[in-house]
Amino acid sequence: MNTPSMPQRTKWSRAGAVLVTAAGLWAAASAHAATYVYVANADSQDISVLELDRSQGQLKALDTVAIGGMVMPMTVSPDKRFLYAALRSQPFRVTSFAIDATNGRLRKLGEAPLADSMANIDVDASGRWLFAASYPGHKITVNSIGKDGAVGAVQQLIPTAPNAHAIHADAANRFVVATSLGGDNLSIWRFDADKGQLTPHEPALVTTAAKAGARHFVWGKAQRFLYLVNELDASLYVYAWDAARGALRELQRTTTLPAGFAGKPWAADMHLTPDGKYLYASERTSSTISAFRVDPASGLLQPLGQTATETTPRGFAIDSTGRYLVVAGQGSHSVSVHAIDGASGALGAPKSLAVGKNPNWIEIVDLP
């Protein structure tokens, strides 16, 4: 791109014209975009609607939405227009909300039955199907989602090994993986996105160490690797993911526990930064978040240490810029924002905000 000379710049300025580059357009759009944070509060039975001020790295309370049940796992539709919240108290159900594009507030669309108390829910890439995994019910399910964004009836129910805990489709929407905390495994399923149907895959299972407690997992940015955090021993596994075959191969085992840890491990959540450079995992007994640098070629993890955070950190999320990590403290009834150092992956000191009782799940949405 040719740079205008100084006389040209002066001439354009006098004429009142404005030269806007692609980078300038992006910066202008980013400056006017708003970022909203949704926090599920199980014991106060509500959702906190917050705004993240990226210039200050702070949260501001906007609204509290009463749910009328023990709200825990949530998920957002791929187009960011809808939020879904699962209730783990009877009657088990999922509440569908439309997200107001102008202010981030939630408008209830309806409720639909779930087959059990669900530890995790997620939406497929088409936005037409809701997956759910039941810890006490030992099952995974598929619900339909209507054109209006509201979840409908249960379409499929599959019994699993004990304590199903997480369920997500790959980026291609061809395979679905689910964890069994009690069975110490990941199950792999073929997925028909036209019918919303899961069918057994071969190989069907990948096992972890006994009593590890397979809990949450995420795919790497390029879908070449899958990362699994285990609740009961707080270990972290790295797998190679064969996207064509839907197969996993173990590459590495490491830990989320601080040096000198004493007590019962209780790992919770795990997320990658959007650029895939850093991975973070929460551990509830020590109330810390572990950081890891991701090798882009091998997918392997280099431990970077731990950062103290909210008491009993369960769920957390990372904003779309990769600059901030927002974590919920079940024991502190607060959420905190940690700035992420892009050069080192280090987390900054937490900036805390009180929310409802027993906050446990966080979703972050950018709106123009």
C-alpha cells in the first residue's frame, strides 16, 4: 500500500475528506462493540447480566434475570442471538432466551423439558440441535431447536457409562465427543446434522487413568488437538485429533495442581485463548487457575504456574480478544476479571464483582 506524501495529507485534510484503512475500520468497529457476560447463579436461581469494559478490565452489573430453578450450565447459539440455560432442579428443563442486540439483555422465549439433571449443554454448528450430558442420569441427549431459537422436545436419549459430564460437536459437525467422569472415558459418536441423530462410532471409547474423572474438554483452534481436564486427580491430557476419522491419540499428561499441593484435587473448567497460544484450567480446592503455553506444532503444554483467584473457581470464560479471563467463585459469590498478558500468558490481579449465590457458569458475547 502506498503512503500519501505530507502535501497530499494536508490537501485531503483541508478538503474535509477522511482516509480510513481496513485496520481503521476494524478499530472503529471494536471501539463501538459491547461485550456482555452472563453468569449462572445456582442458589439464588438467577442469571447476572454484566458488561465487560475492556478499556478498564472491569465488569458492570446491568440486570438480574430470575430463573425459578437451580440454573447451572449455559450455552450460546453459534450466531450469538440466543442463550440457553439448563436447570438442575426439578422439573428438569432448559430455558431459551433471545439476546437483545442493542443492550445484551435477555428476553425469555420459552422452556422445554430435559431428560434429566444436565451437567453440560451445547449447540451444534447449525444451531438446530441442543446436546446435553447428565451426571446423575448417566445419559446424553439431543433436543431440537426451532427456527425461532427456542429449544423443543428431546429427540434422542442414549445411556452412557456413569456420570456423563460434557458433550460437544467438532467444528465440522461430523462427530460428537462426550465424557464419562465415573467411567473414566471419552465416547465418540457420529452425528447426522440433518436428522439430529447420534450413532455409535468405531473406535467408540478412549480411556483415561482409573479414577481420573474425565470432566471438560476443548478442541484446539485448528482442530488438530483435544485437551481434557480430569476432575478427581486434576490431571490434564493432550490428544491428537484425527478430524477425518474421528479418532483420538494420547500425547501428554500433566497436572493443574500447584507445587506442594495437599488436599483432595477438584479440577473444574478449562479454556484456550482464541489464538490458541495459552490454555487455562481452574482447580477448586486450591482456588487457583493454572496457565500453560501451547506448542503450535505439537500441541503439547508447557506449565506456566498458578494464579490465585475467586474462592472455589468453577466456570470461567475468555473474551474474544484473548485479553481477559472472567471466573466465577462458587464460595465467594463473586466473579473476577483477570487481564491476560499476551506476551507471557500471565494473569493479572483479579478485579472482583459480587453477583448471585453460587455462581458457576459464564458465557461471554460480543454485540455490535
